[in-house]
Amino acid sequence: MLRAHLAALRAVLEAVALLAGKLHTAVRTTTDGVLVRENYLVVTPTMPAVRANRHTARQRIDGRSRWRFDVRVVAVTSDGVLLLTDAVRSAVGAVPVVAGRACTAITVVDPVEDGRVIHDRTSDLYYLDLTLEFWSGGL
């Protein structure tokens, strides 16, 4: 089910023209291990949050769960980070489609350490981290 939810989020993001073809599951490197200097996103899932009594109560496959995905925006300029971040934020409010599940609209999780553009001097790349979230339950 994790892959289905990731695929649903990716489909929503890929539907944004500026993000098409820019989603990856890891930081991009060449075969020599050198970081790729391009604008792209790294989207990684976290395990879904389930009921607090998950260890003592009987679990159901159609139970309600919260899905969070960390998105790292990577760009060659700080302006590129802002451009891609705006594109990601344009997907907020869209509803992912997962077979057999009812999903809520995508929201941005309030940042803890997220939301700040950072420049990595070693790679000479800029990046920004944010977290997207939606809930999913059985139909």
C-alpha cells in the first residue's frame, strides 16, 4: 500500500507541467558519484501514522491512516528552488487517487526545520525541504 500512495502523490505532482520528469527517489549522481547539477525533486515516503492503539487493537486494511512524504527541492540557483517550490505548492488541495481508498486533499505540514533555502557549498546546489500530507481510508 505504501507504493500505491507514493504513486498517487507522484501522479499529482507530475501533473504540474513544471514538475513533469523532475521527480526522483534519491539525490541524483553521475556514475562517478558526482552530484548532478539540475533542478529536480527528491520525494521519499515515511511510514503511515496509524491509530494509537495499533499494538492492542485489531488492525484493518481499510483503516484510516495519515501519509506523509518528504520533498527535497534541489536546484542550481536559489530562484530555481523558489520556482520548483511554488510548483509543488500548486498541488496543495489536489486529492490523490488510490484504488480502494478514499483520500483527503494534500496539505503542507507546518515546518519544523523545513521551509528554509539552504546552499550547499560543496555541491554548489540549493535545496529546500518540505513535507506533504494526506489521509487515506477505506471506501
